[in-house]
Amino acid sequence: MAYFGPANLARQYFVDMGYEPAHRQTTADFLVAVTDPTARIAREGYTKQPRTAEEFAEYFLKSDIAQKNKAEIQAYLAEHVDQPEKKEAYVESARAEFAQLTYEKSPYLLNIPLQVKTVMTRRTQILKGNSLTTGVTLFSFVFQAIIMGTLFLKLPEATGAYFSRGATPSSTTCSVLLFSALSAMAEIPSLYAQRPIVLRHQKAALYHPFVESLALTLVDIPITLVTILIFGSIFYWMVGLQSGVDQFFVLLLFVFGMALVMKAWFRAIAAAFRSEAAAQTMAGVSILALAIYTGYTIPKPTMIGALRWITYINPLKYGFEAIMTNEFRTLNGLCSNLVPQGPGYENVTLENQVCTTVGSLPGEPDVNGSRFMALAFEFYWSNTWKNLGLVVVFGLAFLIALFLFAEFNTGLATDTSTVRFKRGTKLKYNARSKAGDEEKGGTAVDANASHEKTTPVRAVERTSYTTEGAPTTTDVFSWQHINYVVPVPGEPDRQLLEDISGYVAPGKLTALMGESGAGKTTLLNVLAMRTDTGVVTGERFVNGQVLPVDFQSQTGYVQQMDTHVPFNTVREALLFSAKLRQPPSVPLEEKEAYVEKCLEMCGLVDYADATPKLLLFLDEPTSGLDSQSAWAIISFLRTLADNGQAILCTIHQPSAELFQVFDRMLLLRKGGQTVYFGDLGHHATTLIDYFQMNGARTCGTEENPAEYMLDVIGAGATATSEQDWFAIWKSSPEAKAAQEEIATIHAEGRNRPAVEATFHSEFATSWAYQAWELFKRDAEAHWRDPTYLIAKLVLSGVGGLFIGLTFFKSKDSQQGTQNKLFAIFMATLLCVPLANQIQIPFINMRQIYEIRERPSRMYSWTALVTSQILIEIPWNILASSILFVSWYWTIGFPTSRAGYSYLMMAIIFPCYYTTFGQAVAAMASTAEIAAVLFSFFYALVLTFNAIGRQEVNCSPVEFVSINPPAGLTCQQYMAAYMSFAGGYLTNPDASSACQFCSIRTTDQFLELGFNIRYENRWRNLGILVAFSVFNTILIFALTYIFRIRQGRVLPSFFKRK
């Protein structure tokens, strides 16, 4: 401990110790400086003052202040410790801070009901601020209801529509699963984005983490209710389901209940895993289980015993049974397919015909819906309210799991320290650098250590870096009468900058200052040509002439926001920038050596490209840094300026030491109005004299000039000003002199040759080189993110094995053929969670491009999109190959068809869903919206070959029994019918109880039931390839429309960017 005592004595304490403050150094800055060996200043004549932490502590313990502290502590203990009445008063005071019913030992001041109420208010505000996501979700449900209602418009009640009518409630369930459950999956990115916030709130003892999940659940209930009411109302009456009011509300009740249960389930999954990719994997596998084991996709009798138990723990099974039996319990459908019928059977009576629909009775033309449900699926209406109770129980169980995981598993995988790169290693080109150059002396660390141990403490000179060989910049960047106006919805346009003029001279370090909201960063972005909204007027020049076309490539811009590829090292990030921002004429070895010099913080030694050709913009480079780090940054900028670099830097309330490093300053007040522009002078005397001459109070001898000027213009936290400093500046001699100086710069510059573009285009390198470097960077990022890759591969492998075991060795019966069909359907369904995973890195990389790399003109957006497509497809082909191997032969598909099936399912289809998912992400602003849109746009493609051209052998329950007329055998009676309708008999010579199967081949089954033909297999492959190509084109088109040319869609197609 260096000091503990009265604040007003601290400054003099260290002065007496042997240190003195710098000129106009505030007490706070002085106290920080004395603990920094490179910043403290020794008083003349003092040589034995403390230097190390131990010496500071020893000095303090011997001081009068320390002894006084001990005496005060003893007096306090004697007065307050072991005083029961004071202890009780303290306890009562502490207890009064807590709300009623709060647990005594709880760290939270509010009880749980008040926490829930408060967080619900916050959740409502978040929803209002993010209304786009809610609107997109509602739109997807409404549009899907219209599409499905149109597809199944006014279904007839005959048995021919039983599959469609039965599939229609199934489609309702699938819609809830794929649009409500998948919308819950779409919440996973936003839930992980909220985790750091919830964790900070927990550490601040604001509320229990589970309260956030409870508030989200409660706020989301009315939104889900409205969504389901609209969806169900449109869909139900368009399709023409049973018109009973009670049946309508029963359907809505179960659809709403299942939607809530699914949301609770997927939120619980997100809460259970610290990694987003792992949660997506678990969610994808669970979707398969939920969708398959409802008892409809694969009826219970055909399930393998080892997995049948999943049906009993599947909440959708109980909801689905209720919806199906609710629809069929009042339905008696007229048989649509009596066998035999057609030519030659005109006079046959019902006694010699049978309905092929399950549940039919001999001699009856109608099929009872309840009987159909019972025999086909073992579904019973009598189970409805029991099923409702089970749905509620599952929902509560999932909510409890959600709350428990949220309370005890709030952190993220990134909260723990991980080593992504082997320590102590460097890239191969590092070997070329000379670590021990004797002419340059030791390293900075060695120098500091030596200084602290042996050198007497005295005023530390500014660190000097050399930039040998760096050419002096002679170009002057200037701007005149800059105004910036942006539109505000529902309000008049807002002016952010007003009539600002100035210039940045070579060799000068110019500060851009002002209070928060004054427009510092806005002006920096306008000058650097980084704005894409609003109207900018005024003029910007280089040497009084128009800006070159590659102005952004010739300037450097250091952003305040930390936007980088998280899996790249610092060296790789710098090398990537060097490769793309320096022309091909610069050898790779020179670029690599340039990066090494940057890493050494030596200021681009020996290389002409080390500094920007025109000027350098920096947006608050010292924000969030301690005094030593801030001093190092500003010293480095000073060195660059001393070697001829023009620098414009925004900075927020610098210390007096940092402030006097700058040469000039542009000071803004709120509204983007100029208050001062000009030289600072030695110790800021020029600036101080300007304000004092115009009526400001006198600056104190120990006052920081940077804080003084903000205070006098009314920009401080409590400062006010009665003077209009903007008007004072406009009428001042200094403003007139500045305009004359700018005019002189323009006049002299126009007599010189114009600044030419360094590159032939806005980019330094060719498109192919950009795409290759981006591909390499993306490949490294993927390889260094094993969680993402493993999640992709595990989801495909486990999902494929799960489907394969579910439909294990499906037979060649009608039901077995249908099982194979659904197995393919479920395999394609896996692309939904896989696409959700793909969209996250796509959007993250796009954000890095938009925020940092696009304004710097590092590369073309088309190169970025190309690299994103090319890096994902190989990994998705590998994942689909794993799925194929674990899925194809397990189900029992023939090996003779494996080649075509692999081509379709493991090569073409991954290209399709990869490009489709990225096309959706291209027009979405967030991963959550992209996931919702993908679940809406994705057409479940059933492209396959393996179940065609095979014989069907009906199972015993699939045969129907027909009694032929007297005197005819089964073969004689059914021969004419089988000749045009197909099918076969097992007892052709019998004269009664003919066992007839209506399907002979899988081609007949697929064509009659699904309009799928084996002959179209190559055409279908070509169509899928065409869709993949179309999706690829769509990625570029949608990126251009939604991200490159925002708000100017049509005109943009006729102008070159």
C-alpha cells in the first residue's frame, strides 16, 4: 500500500517524498504517475525516494499519516465494536434496505415477485426495441397458414382425402414444430447474446438469473397466443376442417400448448449448454426425435422396441393424438376407392367389393374416422384430456429445467481461459528478424527493468522511435464548411455537424475534442468518407484538389470498436491487412517484415509503406487504457507526426501530459459546432489565452487545460456557460486566420500536381488474390473453432444414426416403403439446424467487413461472399457423408443404388442447403432473424432414388379381404382389375376371402400417393443443381440489395459502386 489517508493531503505527501507534479498536472494524474517508473518526476536534490512497491509501503508505514490512521482505527474500534445497541441499529438499517418477504441472507434487495415484475418491464422494452424479429415471426406464421390453407383448400370428407385430412392436422403439428419450435431454436443466438448481460446483473446482485428466463416466458405467452390464434383461424377455416366450434378451440388449445412446451424445451437446451454450437446440435437431434416419434411418421406397431420408449416421453405425441382424434371423431367418410371397380365391374354390388382404407367394414360404403384412427395409429379421443394434462406436465418440467440451468449455468464457454495457439511459437518468417541487434540495443522490457533498478528517478523524456527511410508526407488534407444532416423518422431532419472547417498538416498531431455527443466521431467518419446515410455538404481536399479515387486506401483509420476475427492472432490480422492493402509489387517478405516492425511498436522502420500515404485517423485510441498504455500510444503517434505523418485523433478528456503532446486542436460543442481550431501552444498557453481573452475565467495553475476548456464552454458534467462560444469563434480573428490559412493551402496546392491514385481501382490487389486470402483466413478460423466443426459433424452422424435405427431395416411392405420415404424426409430435415449454424459465421464475418474492412477498401464484398460459400461447402459435404454412411444401409436401402443416392444426398444436397441458408442470411440483419426466415422459406425437398423399382410385399394388416361372385375364383374375378390398377393376390385359386394387396411395386406406391416417378431421377438431380446455382446467385444479389446498397435498390443496378 503506497498511501491511505485524507485525499487533500495525498498530493503534498508524495511531494514531500521526493516527487513533483508535471506542469498543470492534476492531483489524480499525479498520484497515478508516481507509481509509474516511466511517468514520475523526481524533485531536484532528491535521490533516495522510494521506487519499488516494497519501498513505497515501508515509507508509508513510517509516516505520520500511517500512525494517525492506526490511532483513528483504535479509537473507532473502542467506540463502535462490542456495542450491542449500535450493532442492532446497523442490522435494522441493513434490513430496511430489503423488500418485504426477501430472504434474510439473500444478496438481492428485491424479493422474487418484484424481480420478476422489473425484469418483465425490461423484457417488454427489449421486444419493443426489437420489433422486427417479432414481426418477421408473425409474418412467417400468417403466410405459412395462407399457403397451407390454399394447398388443402376445402378438403372433401371422402376417404380419398383421409391422408390429406390426416396429414393436415399433421401439417399443423409440423408447422408448430418447424415454425414455433424452430422459432424457439432461432432464439438460441439471442439467448446467448443475453448471457453476458444476465451474468453482470447477477454479479451486481440485481436479480436471480432464472428470473430473466421466467420474465421471458411470461412476456412471450401473449405474443405466442396471438400468433397461434391468427395462424389457426386462417388455416382451420380455409382447409375446411370439422366445423364444430368445440373442435376448433380444442385444436387451438393444443397447438398453443405445444408451442409453449417447445419454446420451453429449446430454451432449456440453450440454458444447459455453454456453447451455442453444442446447443444447436442438441436442438437438431431433439427435433428429429420429436417429429418422428409422434406415432404418425412411423406408427407404433412398426417401431423397433429399443426406441419405442421415446414415444412415451414425447410431448408432441400426446398433442398430436388429441389433434388427430379431434378432427376424425365426427367424420364418416365415403369410400373413394372400392376394389374392384372400373370397366367390367359396373354391376358389382357392395357384397363383392371392399374399401381399401384402413378401418373399413365389408358391405359398408363409409369409413368411421374414430375407427380409422384407432386401427391406423392407435389414437383414441378418450385420451384427449389425459393428453392435455401430460402436455402441461411436460411444459412444467421443461420450465423447471430451464430455470435450474439458467440459475446455475449462466456463464459462457468463453468465460474460461483457453489456449488456442501454442505459446512460444512464431510464424516461419519470424526467423528472419534479428532479435538481438546490438546496434539497436536491448528490448524495451530490458531497458525499463534496468532503468528501474539503477537509474536515478527524474523527468522522463518522451519515448522516441525512429522511422528511418520513411518519406515525409507533404500533402495537406483540408475541409471547408462541412455540414451533415441525417433523417429522423417522424421528426425533422437533424443536423449533426454545422459549418466546420479545418486542416491536418504533415508533421502535426491534431486533437479532435468535445463533450460526449458533440460529433467528434461523426466528423471523423465524414472526413474519412465512412458515412452511408444522411447528406454531407461542404468540400474536402488534398492540397486544395479533389480527393483521389482510392482516398480510403491511402488513409489509415483506427476504430474505437474492437472488431476482429476472434480466432486470428495479432500477427495474422496485421499480415492479412498488409497483404490486401499493399499492392502486389511489394514482395511478401517485405510485408511480413513490415508486420514484425508493427508488432515491435517501432513505427514502420525502414519501410516506405509503414505509414499511410496521406493521413491517419484515430477514434479515441486511448479509451479504456491505463495511463501508461495511453502514454505509450500517444508517444507513438507523436513519433509518427515528427517523421512527417499527418494525424487527426479524437480523444476524450486526456491528462495534462497527454494533452500537451498534441500540436493543434479542433474543439466541438453539441450540435457539431466549432468552438476553437488552431495551435495549442507550449503547455496549451495559446488555447488558454484564447478563452481568457473572450471572457472565460482564469485557468488555475494546477488545472488540466483539457478539463478547463470543456468546463468554460459548458461541456462538463455540471458546467454551464452563458456565452455562445460558437458565435464567438465565427467572429474571432482566429477563425478568420484559419480560413485564410486554408485558402493559402489550397492556392499553393493547386499549383502542384494532383495527388494521383496509388492503385488502378479502389482495391490494392486483384479479386482472385482477395478471394484466396479470405478463403485462407476463413479456413483458419474454422479449423480453430473445433466446437463449431464438431457440432456440425456430430449432428450429422448422430442424426443419421438415429434416423437409421428408427427405421431400421424397413421392409418392402406399403408401410415399410412409406417408412423409407419418411426416413429420407427426416434426413433432409437435418439441414435446418445445420443451416442455422452456417448463418452465424456468415453474419459475423459480414459484420467485420461492414464495420472495419469495407470502409478501408481492403477487398471486394464479392470476394468475401465467394470465400464464405467455398469454405462451408466442403465441411457440409463431409458432414453429409457421415450422415449418409450412418443412415443409408442402416435403413436397408439397396447397395446398387448407393452411388446415385450419395451423389444426391451427400454432395448436391449440401450445396443446396448451404447456399440456401447463406442466401437467407444475406438479407437478415441478425442470426435470429435469419433462422426464422430459413424455417419459413425452406422447402422440404424429397429427392431420392433408393426406394424406386422394387416390389412391395404387403404385411398381413395391409391385405383386404374380397368375396368374389359365386362361381368365380379370386384370379378370375380380379384379373381385369389388376391389369389396369395393379396389385396382387396371395390366394388366386380361392373362391372366397380373396387376400388382395392394392400395391405391387414401389413405383406404383410413390406415383399414386406422392406423384414421384423413378424415370425423373436425373431430371430431379439437374433441378437441384440448378437451384443450388440459383441460390448462389441469390446470395450475391441479396447481399448487394440489403447490405451494399441500403435504401437505394433500383438506382443501384444502373450505377457502378
